Amino acid sequence: GTKSKISASYANLTFVPTLVSNNGKLSFGLGAYGGLRLGGRGKFVYEDANGNSKKQFEKANMFAENFRNGLRTEIGVGDVNLFLSYDLNDFFIPGKGPEVQAISFGISFR
């Protein structure tokens, strides 16, 4: 194979207590989250015997954990929040893949 990709969808429940400045413009929060896997799929790209690129899609759990939990921090300025989430458990079932934790980051708006 020349390329592979795994994606998994989770429904998460987040608890992040937040401190807000006196003027309400700045905020900081630190908390935890937990989630349940809803689905997932894998994509594999490889070359066939003729050198043509082929894609194979597979709808399966790809040995991803059904549950996830981790820490989340949020920093807000005005109506914009930056967040960072870090999984405390491994992404894959023990013994079925590498020992890696997922990291997510992004922007949310109030």
C-alpha cells in the first residue's frame, strides 16, 4: 500500500468548568470528556500489477476502541474559543495496533 487512512466518529460528553474574566472577554477552562464510538471506516490506496492506483474502502471498526476518555482545555477571547483535547486511552485495542493517543484541536464560537 502507498497510503492508508482511518476515521472514527464518536459521540462525546464534555465537562469543562470555565473561569471568566470580570469583563467577560477572556475565559479559561480545563476538564474531561468521554465518548462512545458510533462508526468508522478505513481507506487504503495501493498500486495494482499494472501500476494503476486503486482505492479500497472498508467500513469496520479497524480495531479502534469503542470508548474514549481524555482531558480538554479551552481558551476564549470574546466569542471565539480555542480548544485542545487529548485522549488518555490508546486509540486502538491493546495488541491490535500501535500505542497512540488521539489529539484534537480547533475553534468554536459562542
